[in-house]
Amino acid sequence: MTFSMKRMVAIFQKDLKDLSKNMFVGTAFILPFIMAFLYRNMDTNSIEEHYLVINLAFVSIAFFVQCALIAEEKEMNTLRGLMLSPATIPEILGGKSLVSFILTIVTIIICTKFTGYQPNHLVLISVALLLSLIFYLAVGTMLGLLAKTVVEASIIMMPVVFVFGFSSFIPMLADKYPVLSFAEYLPSVQLVEFAKDIQAGSGLVDTWHYLLIILGWLVLAVFLTIAVYRKKELDD
């Protein structure tokens, strides 16, 4: 079965209409803008502060919105209809991720304008942000598929929102609490460390390992998401 851009765009347009009617999901946009506005008036804009806003955008939109939209589709039994349609997995998952993908990018651009973040190497930072964005979309999709209702999804999302959204300061806490040392390998923490080295003047030769770890998380998340999708396709 060949890939159809038309089918994927149709799924995207449907989700965009659904999102415009969903006030609960719409509130997820508020947090990163509030934090960006607060940091805008501060004199000390560290990389950790910039990426607290960026990571909050990832978890509140790419993750939270994606998870809620998928869970809502399941609750209304419309996702099952998509699974039984001629649409392929890339068309369905791609189309259902486009809304969150675009909104996350727009939010990050606006928020970084507020905070005044200007990376030294825009291309490398953009690659890291793109890999991170796909990771959060995959995790959001996977948990949305596992949840039975939107309410259940909102509950299982909270630990992820907390861990990944506020992980910019984990390395500092790890010095005091060694038990948190494992968290240094989280993709959100690796993104911050990568950005810090780039801002200090390092290039790809010195920072590629951060991207490799983020890519590893991405591949794992995509693999698990497809596995869960195929299981739900057979079970429901």
C-alpha cells in the first residue's frame, strides 16, 4: 500500500478542527508562554532557563496535546475507524502528529523571541530540537494509545510532564542527590547539555554524543509506539 499525502493531510485537518473545539487541551499552551514572559524581564537568562521554557513547550504541546488527542480518538472510537481504513501507519501517525508538531515549533519560536535566546549554531540546535520534538510526539502517541479515556491520559501524563518539563536543573540536583545521576541521560537533560556546549563554542565533533543519545531515545520511542499501535490494531 503506497503512502498518500492526501490522506495524511485529511487526518491533519480533522485533528486541527477537533483541537479548536477542545478547551481542555487548549490550556496546555499557556504554561510555556507564562514562563517565557517571566524570564523576559529577568537579567540572568541562562541556558537552563531558556531550555526550561523549551522543554515545557515540548511536554505541554508535543507530548500533552498529542497524548490527549490520541486518547480522545480512542474514547470516541474514531481511531478504530482509522485503523480499519486504507490509511497506513505512517499516514495515520504522521497526520495525527502534524498539529502538535507545527504548534510546538511555533510556540518555541515565539517563546525564544520572548526570552531572547540566540544559539551560536542555529543548524545544530535545530537538529537537536527536531530530534527531541519527534521523541515527545512518539511518547505522547504511545501513552495516548495505552490510555482508555482522556481523563486517564491526563493522569498518566503527569509524571512525564514533571520529569521532562523541569529536567533542566536535574544536573545541579544530581550533585547533591547522587540517586538522580541516572536522569542525566534523559533526552531533555542531554538537550540542555548540548546547548550549553554549543553556546560555549563547541562544534559537532565535540557534541555529537549528545545527539546520539537523543537519537537513541527517539528510535526506542518510535519502536515502542509502533508496537503498541499494532497491538491495539489487533486487540480492539
